[in-house]
Amino acid sequence: MNVKRRSGCYALKSISGAVRDSKGASLIVVLWALTLLMMIAAEFALTMRVDTDSARNFKDRLSAYYLAVTGINLGVSEVAGKYDIVGLDGGGKVVFLRKEDGVTKTVEANREMELGNGRVAYTIDDELGRLNINTSTREMVFELLRSTGVQDTERDVIADSLLDWRDPSRQLHRLNGAKDDYYMSLPNPYTAKNGRFDMKEELLLVRGVTPCVYFGKGNIPPEYGAASSTQACDNDYDYSGLEGLVTVKGAGKLNINTAPEKVLASVLGQGRAQEILLRRKTAGFYAMPAYGGTISSNVFSISSKGEVGGIQVGIRAIVELKPSGVVISYWNEEN
């Protein structure tokens, strides 16, 4: 009897141990399942957060874009308004002036404002205050290159090549110029335009016009790679850049109220340039055309920037005022 009881106890103990082992294994399985579920939940939460952030960034970028468009529209309404003179204020900002009862008054405008949860700011530049590379003479180009730090031999090459680029003839080139034979020999060959410049950025295709010459030392955009570093420009030459001094728009008449010294000197000579600048400083804007130039404008570039939640979107447009109305002849979006 005692043996049987002991055998029964052994059996009960064996069964009890098996149950404990089974519970332990189940607990481990449950813990692994919970861990797996927590990992899945964390991944899902992270994905949802990324998706939410992406959606928010997309919304903010879209809002910033439409704010930038709003800035362009505000600029267009400003340049299409009523005025008689286009000049620069003391800070170099383009201003519009209207004559009323013998008095010249500035047309006031707010070019920076907050709208909704973002802000927009725009600037206006007068394209007729720049040297027109479609109508300028070799001497004008040569002088502008000199004033921006381009050296003698480079100036000859660039001036002749610029004229060759817009010259319809496909055959002979000027002494220091270039036609198809030069451009087709480059590592990435292309042909000469043999026609008018459509955009001033085409200058970068002209022989001798490097990013340093065009943008200026220290101002080259990052997308130009190695050329964007200061070391890529010859440190002995202080290039100030052509970009802000040239245009492809207009009939060639210079607005003597907005043209900077380098452009005035390249077109009219240094003496008259100094005379005009002194007059603008002491007596204000020219109210009547002089030196074969103009005192107003009908071509403007408008740069607008919209910002929402730290995201910025920029747009640059060129606006031309024609008898038929306002024409936007250039549009570039910068994200």
C-alpha cells in the first residue's frame, strides 16, 4: 500500500512538473508574441509619423509655392500701374514715381507681408537698367568685362565670341571668337546659337564665359559642383560677375535712372557715368530722357519667395509691358 501511495505521489509530481513546464513555455511564447506586437506597433507608429510629416511638408511646400505665386502677381500689378518714372531709392530698390500737379510722388507699395500661416516677399528689378547683350557693341561688352575683373586676353575672347554667338552667319568667326568648329571640339559638343540670346544664362555656353566670369567669385551656385568653390576661380582675379548687369530684353535703350555705374560706364563712358550718378544723388531722378537713354521702363524681373513652416519656394519671372497687355516671357521656379 505504501508503495502504491508513493507511486501515486511520483505520478502527481510528474504531472505537476509537466504542467509547470507547459506554463513556462506558454509564458515565453506570450512574451515573444508581445515583443513582436510591440515592434510592429512601433514600426507602424514610426511609419505613420513619417507619413504625417511628409504630408505636412507637402502641404507647407504647396502653400509656400502659392504664396510665391501671389508675390509674382502683386509685382505684376505694381509694374502694370500708372507711373511716369522708374528709379532707385536710397537702398537701391526699384521705385515708381508719378507726376501729379507738377509734383513727383513715389507710388507706395508693401513688398513683404504675412499671409495666413506664412509670409511672402518680392523684389522688382529693372531690365532696362542692364546692358542688353543682343544689341550692345563690342566696345560696350569689352568695357563691362573690364569693370567686372576679366583680364585683357579673356576680354578679347569673350567679346568676339559673344558677337559670333548671336551672328546669324555660320561660317567665319571673328579674330578671337568661336563658331561650330570650336564648340563641336569640346568634350560635350554643341553648336553655336547663330541668333539672338533668349536667356542671359546662355552666356555660360559662350567661349570664355566661365561660372566665375558669369556669377562672380564666391557667388557660384552649388549645382555647378567643383566650379562653385572659391578655389575654382583664379585667386589673382577679383571677378564680380556679369549676371546682375546684363539682359536679353528691351530695345537697347538704357534707363539712366536705374542703371548701375558699371553699366552706365560701358554704354556712355566713365565721365558721363559719374555725371549721371552725381545728378541722381544730389538732384534726384531724371525727369526727362538724356544721353540717348530713357527714364522709365517696360521690362521688369520679379523675384518672389513664399515661406511656410520653414519651407521656402522661390519664383523668378520677367514681365514685359506691351500694347496688347502684360506678358510673362520668363518663369523659373526655385525649390
